[in-house]
Amino acid sequence: MKPINIALDGPAAAGKSTIAKRVAAKLSMIYVDTGAMYRAITYKYLQLNKTEDFSSLVQSSVLSLTYDEEKGQRVILDNQDVTDYLRENDVTNHVSYVASKEPVRTFAVEKQQELAEKKGIVMDGRDIGTVVLPEAELKVYMIASVEERAIRRQKDNELRGIQSNVEQLKQEISDRDQYDMNREISPLKKAEDAITIDTTGMSIEDVTNEILNLVSKF
Ligand code: DC
């Protein structure tokens, strides 16, 4: 197989990271979770008492990704491994706002494009097929019903020892989708040449196999 990049976009909690990780492992490719980058910047934004100076925020930030055999992608911000803080509610509730800011997007997109230069990357996010890697060989747009996404998120939370309410999760997921789809810069949308997979009712294995099947055509 020739080296390719795979762009995987879609709304919140559609299972993109779970699938991207599996596809990357099967194909010995590197998985890049771009949401984690926006979450790391959001973590710093909260530490800086919600500064509105987004240019200074990113200019003062040194952000890199490292890979741990066991733990997978780690996010290093200003010499600190912040990965374990990135799924906290406070970060989740502010990340769409922070990710809508132009300096933040420019900063993150540049890093993402650098990472993908050598190919062999499976990258998930909201604007990968449209803005970050418009030349990606394979683009997939993953969707699922809000109901199913909320239930999946609740199960994920349970595994992490966090109790959550499905109705509240549905509301939070829909709100985040609306924000991500309607922002001015790089809104969440399907690239024209992306293949849509509706994962509602599909198992992780089925979705993974469907993507591997698409890859096998290269
Ligand atoms: O995939 P995630 O839930 O970790 O993403 C968190 C937020 O980051 C999401 O609500 C929107 C933003 N995001 C983005 O704007 N562009 C990306 N490529 C990835 C994430």
C-alpha cells in the first residue's frame, strides 16, 4: 500500500477517536487526535482565568504530541503532560468557544499540517478533510444519532468512574454540534469528497472494517 493520510471528521462523540485508533493500529499508521490540541489550549485558557487575549495565549504556548506504547497520544503543553486533564467537564464545556478563535485555529492547524507531512497519519477532528488536509487520500465523515452518541458517552464516562445523565449528555452534545457547525472559521462540515458512514447501530468492529475496506482500494 502506498503511504496515505486518512481524514476522519464528524460531530462530537461519534466514535471518531475509537475508530481512528483501531484503524491506525491495524495499518501501522500514527493516530492524531486534533480535538486534544484544542482541549489543551482550553485547559490553559481556564488556567489563565478565561483570558480573551487568544493571540498571547497561543504565542506563549509550546504544544507537542508524543506517543506512549501503552497510553497512546500524550499532549505536552509548556513542558507538562496535560493529557489527563483534557476530558474534564470544564474543558469540555469551553472547548468549542476556544476552538472558534482565529489565533487558536491557525496555531493548531499549522501543527497538524506539519505532523501529516510525511503521510501515514490517521487524523480525527472537525475540519481535517476540509481545511487541514484537503489533499488527504481518504476522507471519512462519521455520524450517529444524538441518542446513540449520548449513550456511548455515558458508557465511556462510567468506565472512567464518572456518573452522567443521558438527557443532559444529549443536550451538551447537541449544543456543541451547533456551535461547531455554525462558527465562522472552519465550521464542522462534510468535505465534498468524503464518504459518510452512519455508525448508528454499528459495532466498533464493523465501522473499523468498513474503513479498512476503503483503504484496501489504494
Ligand atoms: O473531538 P473532541 O470532542 O475532543 O473536540 C473538542 C472540540 O474541539 C470540539 O467541540 C470542536 C473542537 N475541534 C475543532 O474545532 N477542530 C478539530 N479539528 C477538532 C476539534
